[in-house]
Amino acid sequence: MRFSFVTLFPNLIKGYFSESILKRAIEDEKISIDFFNPRDFTTDKHNRVDAPMIGGGAGMLMTPQPLMDTLTHIRGSSPKAHVIFLSPVAKPFTQNDAKRLAKKEHIVFVSGRYEGIDERVIEAQADEIFSIGDFILTGGELASMVVCDAIARNVDTVLGNRESLEIESFESSLLEAPSFTKPTIYENKEVVSEFLKGNHSKITDLKRGLALCKTKYFRPDLYKKGITHEK
């Protein structure tokens, strides 16, 4: 699977893919990463990619031409490219989105800077628009990496153990149950005793109950969905 990043600052992203699971996925050719800088496509004689907002407002906005030409270039060489914009005013990105998008061949992330992107670019080029939360970042690169990571780990064989995906939070609309490791007692705090007895059926039932409790406490909205799912 191919991931492309449209960004003014590719070095902010490159380092993230130079370690751990995603590095191995690239080395094993399960995923690939590349970059496109809108500055390489601008026709402005001063190499600018931003301008003041029409109608006033603080800060600058990314102008249409460099981004439009960048994305036209990408789509011309990759007809199946699926273009995603990251914006705090979009719908929330979810685990279900990650699983669905992991089946795509080529995903392109467009990272905004300054005060954002001229809306005409988004209207013309966006296949989907996502938000990673109700807060503002200095640029879209972090949001792009978050979404890319979530999608990439759902690409077949990227994770060594497929079972890892099946027991994670948000499967069946529940948060993942608490987990423990050795030692069984640490600073007078003990592991749940049932986990030590080897009865996998009881452990599964216990984890389900703990997942329900955890979800009810931290995410009552998801808890209602989980109860409905069980029925």
C-alpha cells in the first residue's frame, strides 16, 4: 500500500517512519511512503504558496494553484489515489475508518499550514476529510501521521500477530480491557487473580466485563453502542 504526503515540511514526517513496526513494513515492501512539496509546483516567481485571506482575517492561507497542481500531478500518475484532507472542522476519524481505508491502494494526505487551505482546493480535490479531535495544531502533518499510522497497522501482515487487532479498543464499540505483565505483585498491587489460573474461558468473560466497566466509565457514548451490539 502506498502513502503519499503533500506537505511543506516533509522532514517533520520522515523520521516517524524510520523506526519500529512501520520501518519494518517499509523494508518488507508492505507499505511505501513518498512526499510532494507544493513549493515544487508553485508558479509564483517568489516561490510563495500562501497569501492573505480575502475579506480579512489574521494569518495567511495556502493558495489554490500549488496544491491543485500537486494533486493533479499525483492523480495523473495514480488514478486510484484517494485524497484525504485533515481539518478540525471535519468529521472525527475512527477505527472503522482506519480498517476501511486499509483496503485502498494509494492514500494521499494533504497537510495544511498557516491558517489553513483555500476552500476551493478542498471542494475540488477531497475524497474524504477527517478531524483527529476538537483542537488546533500548528500544521496538518501530525494529524496526517496519526491517521496514516492507524491505517497502516490495519494493512494485512503489517502487524505480526493478527490477533492484536481483534482485541484492541473500539472493536465491538468497547475500550480494551486492562492488561498486566510480570511481576504478579508490584508495590503491593496484585494482578487480577483469575488471570493467573489458566482458565481461558473465564479470562475471556472477565476481560469482557472489565472492558464494559472501563468503557462505561471513560466513554459512556461507546458503552451504549456496546450494549446494543451485544443484543
